Amino acid sequence: MNSNRHQQHLRASADQPPVHAYHSEAPVIVTDTGRDASSYNPVKHVGDLETSRSVPYISYEGRGLSVSQCPQAWKQIMQSSGKTYELNNPNSWFYVIEPSTTLTTSERNWAINAGYVKQTEGYRLTLSPRSSDPHRSEKSYLYYDSETAEQEADGHPDMVASITREQLYALGPTGGEYWKQSFKQPPNKACPVVIRDLIPVWYAQHLGFDGVWWLNTYDPENYSAPRGAIFQEKLSEWKCTSHDITLTPDDTPYRN
């Protein structure tokens, strides 16, 4: 981030310990939204950066380049044998998101005012196990119309279904244009869950961060590990090692 924007949007927190700094050299500060910001460097990308990247059908990371500090885990999750690239930028800052947290007021208000989203009424379908089966857990889904929610509920006769009204987010004009440029999925097929989860990504990009970092649980066996995404317009500020790097046993630091 440039120094003016850094001073405008970030403030140091002397009262809050750096609980999200998995590496001692990674400083943590608190943004004006209440979320942390941290400098993860270096980061690694599993894939191929030497050919043109294809447009995804959909992505929770928007147009960002996927990165992490545990590439072994992501190779396992993706079942990939692709190259591993190291990217360096000592001046980088990531907007940090805890998966269990909700949208902040700043994120929501900005996204609505900027035309990325609009609020609309929708429905939450909650499916609960009929018995205390330890291998089954409660699940919930969001829909814009009750008919689709009811059809999904009918497809799970072994579960107890509950449908409730809920305020959801739909794409606004700015969000619709972003969707068309970023994904193969048509905007009219956009899922309310993906739209909601992209709001902090859009907000972080607006604030001038290098990208977003998600503090997912390190559990590759269940397809979960911490990860980040670098915004396209920030990639030129990162130095990339364009060949496969040697991974070490310490390349999986996120055991929690």
C-alpha cells in the first residue's frame, strides 16, 4: 500500500496481541474496520504462471492470484503436481479474514454505496440430522426464492428441514460488471453466499491492500488450509521465482 493510504486506513494496536501472526516476523495491525492486516511474505503459488490464466467459472477469491504459505497442503487439497512459485514483496499488506466472522458495517455500507451489492429478501434452508449421528451435522443454504429452497428440502427426506426468511445480498450494477469480467458464470446465476463472501475482497481492493488472507483451519484432509489472494493490479509489485522451489518439512506451519 502507499504510505498515505496506509496512514489513512490502518492504525497500530498496542492493546491487541498479534494472535494471527503465525510467523514471528509477520507484523499485525488493526484496520479501521476492526479486522487485522498482516504482511505475509514470502508467499507461494501452486500452478503455472508461465501461461495465460483461464477465467474461472466462479471463485471466492475474485480475480486474485491464489497464494499460501503451506503449498504442500494445497498440492494435497488440489491434487496438483504443478509448479510451486515463490513471490516476494516485503512491503505487502493483506486484509485478514477470520472465516467465522460476519461482515463489518464498513464493508457492507461501502459495497452497497459503491453499487457492488443490494440487499434483498431471501430464504435460509437449514437441514438437521434426525438422529444424533456423529457423522452428520447441521447444514444451511441460502436462496433468493422459497420454491428453490423447498425443492432442495424435498431432496433430503432423511433430514429435518427448516426454511426461514433472511436478508441476502444480490449483485448491484458494479458487482454485475465485475462478475461478467471475472467469471464464466452468468451474473443472474450468482450465488448469494459467494456474493456475500466477496464483499470483504472488494472492500480490501478498494482500500489499496495487496490482497486478502483467509485464516482457514489447517486441515488438508478436510480440504482446508490458510490461504490468500493477491489482487491482479498488485502483482507487478511482487518478485516471482519462476521455477519450482524446494519444499521443506517446515513448509506446513499452521497446525492448530
